[in-house]
Amino acid sequence: MSSSSATPEVGLCTGKDCRQANGFRTVQRELGRACAVLDLPCLDVCEGVVVVIEPRSSESVVLERVGTRALALEVVDHVIDGDPLASRLRKRRLSGAKRAKARRRVERAL
């Protein structure tokens, strides 16, 4: 992001499994209130709802199973205020091959 006053971006997987997951619309709405939400194609990790924090960064964080308003608000707090990821979100953070696969798909989509 070029400026600290710019609206932060988060990515949201809009693949069929994520769109049909419980809480998708709620998460989409809550993220959209504070962030620019990038609709991403299926990230092929299928543990929806999948959210990507700082999708344009190579250091982006990919979170799975973010299907409640409370979790979406924790993502917003992290993105807007720089609060550390809450333990509930840290447990949902992808790493290794799953994160790499999701990152490749994000890069192709942007």
C-alpha cells in the first residue's frame, strides 16, 4: 500500500465452497465495512471461508474457517489497528504447501 491512510485490502475467496460456507455473507459484509475486499477466485484450500490479509504482499496471511462475525471483526482489528492476530485466528493460519498453493492462486488473480 502506498499510503498509511489508504483503505487496507483483504482478499476473500469466492469459490463455490467458500460462498456456500456458513457465515460467508456475514464475513463479506463485516470486512467490507472497514476494508477494500478483493474477490478472489477459488484458492483451492477449501476450508471456507478463506480470507487473505494483505493479498498483494509476499508476506500475506491466509486464514481458513473465518466463518463468524467475531472472527471477521478480529481480522478487521488486525488489519486496521495492527493488533496481533488473536489466538483463534492464529490457529486458522495456513502454512506450508497449503499456504503456498493459495499464494500462487492469489498472485495469478491479481
